[in-house]
Amino acid sequence: MASESARPDGGRAEGDRAGETGPDGGALAVVAGPDEHGLGEELAALGVEIRRIDGLVTADALTDAGIADAAYFVLTDVEEATGIPIAKELHPGVLAVTYAERSLPEFVAGVADLAIDPALMDAATVAEELVDGAADRAA
């Protein structure tokens, strides 16, 4: 696995280098929440640089994690669902994905681009679909 470095916001960045792209020049994903199912690791295995937010998903935490350059905002804790509209405000083009067993609150459900239950689709499949679908979205 790639190295991790501490971030001033309490999160951490994974990857060979910090910056807008991953180790292989790939996309950046900001992952917020415990990620018990390993979606961040699966994305990293596909060349996506992962930056994590531990704790509250605030505008400052998102900015510090690099949301302005991120292709994906992955939320694994629906208790932090207010982070979705904040992420979209900071970067309207980011793909907001929730990967959690619980449903999103109604007030943010329409803002998220995808809501996936880990019981229905494993993390490896979700990561592959996100990365493969990025080319389709760019075209």
C-alpha cells in the first residue's frame, strides 16, 4: 500500500506524492468516514490518490483535503451527510458518492450523485465502476 502522511486537519493523504493527481497521474478522491468496506483502498489500487478526512466534514477539512481538485467525494458516514452539499459548493464537478448501509437524509439525497449500499455492491466493483465511468463522463 502507498505511504500515508498526516494532514493538519486530522485527515491523512495516501499516495506516493501529494498533489492534484494520484501516483500514476490518476484522479484524486476525498474519502470521509471510517471506510470499513475499503472503498478507498480499492480506488487507490486503481491509481486514484486518496485523501482522507477523519472527523467532521467541514468546508475547511474539505479544502485542506483538496476537494477543489478531486474527481470524487466518497462519504461512508451518513452522519456527516451535510458534507455533500458543502463539497458540491466548493467543487460543483466532483462526483459525490455515498457508500454506506444507511440511507441519506432526505435534505441531501438529491445532491448526492450516487448512493450505494455495501450489501448490494462490493467495494472493488464500485471502485472499478467509478474509475471506468470517469472516461464516459469526460467524453
